[in-house]
Amino acid sequence: MDNGWQGATQAELNRAARARRWLRLILPIAAAAFAAVMCAGPLAVPATMAWFEGLACPAGQHLEVLEVLDIEVTPPETRQVVYCVDAEGQGVLAGVRPFGVMWTVYFAIFVVLAFALVAAGGRAWQWFFGLPKRRVEWETEREARALLAAGKRDEAVRLLRDKTGAGPRWAQQHVDVISKKPLH
């Protein structure tokens, strides 16, 4: 079977392996950063900032969200502004600090989750989607074809599930495919 690497030099194979290792490191971090931005974005700040109030405002202050009418845009629109307010009611515009705090917390959570999925390899996805844990050998497919020819579709599905560790839906779909696929 030609996998595209026949005739490649050892240096090319090493370079490809290094690139795969870097991708396994960079992609989860990039996905975690993107998810953190989405969760900590401007629309989410007022809704979830109470969870991080102690980190976003100085000691002795709490968060308040005010709705402000922005007349500098046409048509005028209402936007929410986050303030850190002390006991006397004096407020200081929180600025980007709440966003930064929330992004940092969400990023840490998502990095842990992303690397847990990477560490699990394909097993997490196999479990979630019911994919086979082992490939379908030619002998197993031939046995399934014989069961299909005998009209025992359920037994063919059961055989594929037992031999590959796949979920029921995948096994049924595979039986449908091999029942329509001609023999070579």
C-alpha cells in the first residue's frame, strides 16, 4: 500500500514526525485559546463575571454592570459596561481586566481538557462516536458477507461489533456498505 512516504529519505520522515509533534502541541493550545475568547467575550462578561469578581476587582470592590446608551453610533444602541464599585458607590471602569481574568481561567480549563483528549489519542473519539477500536480484517468482512448471503444481517452486525469493538450504529452502517459493495 502506498502511503505517500515510499522513497522518502530519513530526514524527510524525521521532519514530518517533528511537524506532527508540533501540531499535537499547537492545535490544542490554539483551540483552547479560541474557546476561551468565545466564553470570555464581551457578551459573556456581564453574565459570568460574578464567578471571578474577586480576581477582576481590587479588594473591597465588587462588580456592577451598567447599561449605557451609546449615542455616537447611528442608530443609538445600548451596551453594557463593567465597573468595579467600592462601598461608597464610587466606580472605576473595569476595562479589560475582567476579560483578561476570565480568559485566563477559561484558557487553563480548556488547555487541560484539550490535552486530556490528545493524551487519550483516538480512544476518546472512538468511544464518543462508536468507531471501531480495531480495523476490519478481510476474513471478518468475508464472514459478514457469508452471513448476509444467508440472510442473517443481525448476526453480521454482531460479528463486526465483536471483532472490531465498534458501536452498533457503525457496525450496521458497515454491514449496509459491504452488502452493496461487490466482491473483487
